[in-house]
Amino acid sequence: MKQILLLSVVILMLSSCSKNLVPYSGFLMEQHGWSKQEVERIQFYTSKDVVLFRDAVGTQTKIENGSIKIKDGRKIEEIVIKAGTPGVAVWQGEDQRYGISFDSSDDQFLTFGPNPDKRKRYYLMASDWDGKIGYVTYNGTKYKTNSQSAEAILLVDLKKIRKINVNRYTAKGRTVN
């Protein structure tokens, strides 16, 4: 009986510490009325792996966060941002798009924006699509990404957001003189 009670307490403690990740959307932003400064303090996460790749043949490559792979006799530079990787907003456009950086440099960011057809959730945006291949710019360099990466959305920890944005005032009451 003591073991069951102890196990229940441990499970309860672990579940209370877990993240409550929900999709970031235009509706969530409108509901809370966040300013640009407040958005910069939000911790974002990716919902899926994002894989960027480009041919590395004939180019001087400086690989920091990616890797070089040989595929079909070609050198491919690949950058992987795993699902759940934390990121921060490093720029915001007037059209509600964000540059989200998952690396140490503000120049290494991906663009996410609201998709009106999908409940205004913030999806990875490409500058152009050629079939199932999207073209994105990362650290000033053009990369390709596949359609699975295009399904990546931004997530936020709703528990932390609620902690940050609560401004509570309790009235002390007033009596007749």
C-alpha cells in the first residue's frame, strides 16, 4: 500500500512539472493582446522535426550546427531542428510573421506565420514551393525543406505564459464614511 501511495505521489509531482504545450495561434495572440516586447519573452517550441538541406558541391561550407552527408554521390549540407527544440522570436513583421531562432545567433532563424486555413496556427513558411520542396532562408543562405517540415507549427507552454501575463489586483473594499 505504501508503494502505491509513493508511486502516486511521484507521478503527481512529475505531471505537475511537465510542460503544457499548445499550438501558438493568432487567436491566442489576440486573446492576450501581447506587445512585441511580450512576444520576445515567450518561449516557443517546434511541434515536428524541421530538416533543411542544400547541395554542398563546389561551395565553401562552414558547418557549425549542421552536418555534411553523401547522398547519391552528392554532398548535402543538412541542418536538423528536432521537435520540442526551444526558440525565441528575434524579429516580427507587420504581417504577424515571426523570425524564430533555435540557435545562439539571431541571424539563424526560420520564419513562421499564421495560416488562416488552419485556425491561424503559426506554421513554418517558405518563400517558394516547387512541388513538395519548399525554399527557406537560414543564416542568409537558401535551403530546401520537405513537406513534413512544412507541417511544423510553433508551440508554447501555456502554464508559463499564464504565469508571466497575470496582472492581479485585489480591491481592498470601501466603506461609507
